[in-house]
Amino acid sequence: MSVSYPNTSLLINGRWRDGQNERLAVINPATEERIGFVAHASTIDLDEALSAAENGFARWRRVSALDRSRIMRKAADLLRQRADQISVFMTLEQGKPLAEARAEIELAADTVEWFAEEGRRTYGRLVPARAANVTQMVVKEGVGPVAAFTPWNFPVNQATRKVAAALSAGCSFILKGPEETPASCAALAAAFVDAGLPDGVLNLVFGVPAEISSYLISSPVIRKISFTGSTPIGKHLASLAGTHMKRVTMELGGHAPAIVFNDANVERAATILAANKYRNAGQVCVAPTRFLVQDGVYEHFVERFVSAAKALKVGDGMLKDTTMGPLANGRRLEAIEGLVDDARSRGAEIALGGERTGNRGYFYQPTVLTGVPVQARTMNDEPFGPVAIVNRFSAYEDAIKEANRLPFGLAAYAYTKSAGTMAALSNDIESGMLGINHHGIGTAELPFGGVKESGYGSEGGPEAVEAYLNTKLVTQHVEPLM
């Protein structure tokens, strides 16, 4: 299938068009070549998007949950039908292998479909009254127009979680998509438009992130903010939202511990953890990053993990045999080089990798660091790249202390055959998500979110829809019949 990369426009009030500002370039991370342009919104464009979202909410909130569900399910079908084309866009602009890109589109379609049905179950309740002839109703209604800001690492899936939950609740939406990976995000919006979503209900803009976020958050039209990205930026946006009393969902950075105990199935643990560590070249917020392996199986685990990492084929994501693509941009490459150099200078050993690959494209070798001191930057800053830190521990308490040491708490993983250890981990690990003996997080029906400085709120399960609903009490007294 031959697919050319398109230039990407803004979507405002049902119309695709350029912005008032000069377009921004889109770069292929595998070649460092410009492959297209993306429209750049001005404040004039944002004002039009805000007006469209306000009018779109007035229309969409009146559409029945059943009819909203029908449109969303059609959008899911269109995503599946267009998966081959969208996955090419994603690989060209973001770098991940085609198989991973297609899997992202399929998961996005499943997510839209799930929320389409969940939106039909936003039930209220009746509360028994204290007086005769009084009815007390608790009803749920959409919070209003939403502004959301999504990252480049999963340009379709991260946007889908927000858009689908909000639309199912009856909200309208302004999505600030990722400028580095715009075409696949725009394809998601196009699926909803082509499915019959009314004009103005979903709007898509691109531009300078700081300018767009501050402008949209301060607008009285916007009633809720949703952001996925780094903790420092999340804190800044949350403070802006607080100034204007806007509701907020924050899915921020992590530094996920993965604990492997002596009684674990080491072969299974190494295989699953390596696959998830190097997926999307490690640019995954819930990727395992700090591997804590008990003394009795440490050497065996390192051997198996390094073997799995060696088997990866690094290359252009468009090539059939590629299993790990480049980093998404030059900033990530520079950051990873700095983290590895710092760890090496502090005494860490490089069991695998540790170098850039080639002189064109943002490729970095799958890397395994061992014996990394806690003072190393990579032990404290989320690497967000293909770097695994493997350290040993002796006692259960040592592993828990290290796992909970950082201010982050997004995801954590553990491998053990002991039911007692599993129960203890469930109580002792400080994270929003914990996977034991498998990597079972991230599907639409499960809550997805963190604690501590990894954010608050959820982007999966019924909790995600609840975040886009207001709770209203309606109590009424009816005069009795005479």
C-alpha cells in the first residue's frame, strides 16, 4: 500500500483549514528529513475554535446517549478501516515500527467503542426524601467544553482516551494535538467528522504549546482541562487551571519500578519486561525503567534480559523486519546520551548498548545499565528512551524502599509466585497501577492514572467518564391531589 504523508490542517467548526500563522515543519525521525507541514493556530483561530466548541456543546448535550453512541461506534469502524493508512502516517512522523503503529490504531478503535457504550450508562439515582411528595434526583450532565493537550509518543491513543470519554459524556472538545506527529492525530479527528459528529463538537488545533495552553485555559468557555505529558509542565498547567477554577485530569511522568523476586519465573519476567521496556523505543510513560532484581536470580535475569534486548532489530519503522525504531526527535537523543554518560561516569556498567546508532536519524541502541548508583540522574529522572537500569536487592523491604523512593507513582510491576508477596505488594507499592506477573494495564475498561507527582484522575474505566460529568441535585415538591 503506497501512502504519501499529508500536510495537516486545523479542524475548526467542521472545516479543515490553515491557520493564520506560518506552518510548522514535520520531520521524519528515521531520516531527519522534512516530510510535510502542519498548520499553526493564532489567537484568531483559537477564538473561532472556542466559539465553535461553545456552540457544539449546546448541540451535543441535547443528543441522546444512544445517538452519541451510534456516531462514536461508526468512528471506531472508520478507524479500523483506515488503520493501514494511519499507521503509515504515524510511523513516518513518530518512528515506531508499523506493527506497533497499527496496534495503536486498533486499540484506539476499541477504546472509542468501549466509551461509546459506557456513555449510555451514566446513571443518576433517586434519594429517599424526608418529607411526603418530595422527589430527590441526582443527575449527571456533561461538564462543558474541554481543552486537552496530548503528546507525540502515542499521537492517536493518548488523544483517543480523552476525546472518547468526553464525547460519551456529552462534552465538546478542543484538542491541542502534537505538532511533531500531527497527521495521525488529525486522522483520528477525521474519523469522528466522517462518522457524523456535528460541527464544532470536536476541534483540532496545533501551534506553540505554551501559547495555546495559556490562551485556552484562561477562556471562560473551557470548563475542564486534560493533559498528558511531563510533571513540570503538568504542574504549570494545573496552576493555571486552578487560577480559573477549572476541573483537571493530569496523566504525568513516571519512573516505573519492576521488581523480580527469587521465586519468579525469570524467563517469563525477562521476556515480558524487555518487550515492554523497548516498545516505542522506551518512549512510554508506563514503561518499566528501574529493574530491581533479588540476589538469587540477578545474574540469570540480566543474562536473559540482555539476550532479549540483543534480539531487537533497530531501524526505520517502515522496514518490515524493524522491531525498534528511532527516538522521536533530536531532543530525546541528546537527553538519553546525557543520562547514559552521567551513569557511566558514576560507576555504572554497560551490559549492552550505550551508543547512538549510525549518523542519520535519531537511533539509539537498546541499552542495559547495571550497578547504577542512586545518585545517577537516570535513577531519578525518567529516561523515556531505550535504557534499562538493572540493580540488585536482598530483602523485600529494600525493594519497597527503592520502588517508593521517588515522587512519581504512575505504574509499577512485580514478578513472584508467592500469594503472600502479591498481597503485600498491593498494599505497599505507591502507584496508580500495579501489574503482577504480566503487563496488564492500559485497556479501555481499566482505570489509567497515577498518584503523587504522576498526576491525578483517570483516563480509563467508568472513572474516566465520571471526570467529564457534573453531578446535579434536582429536588422538587409536588402539591398532593385533593
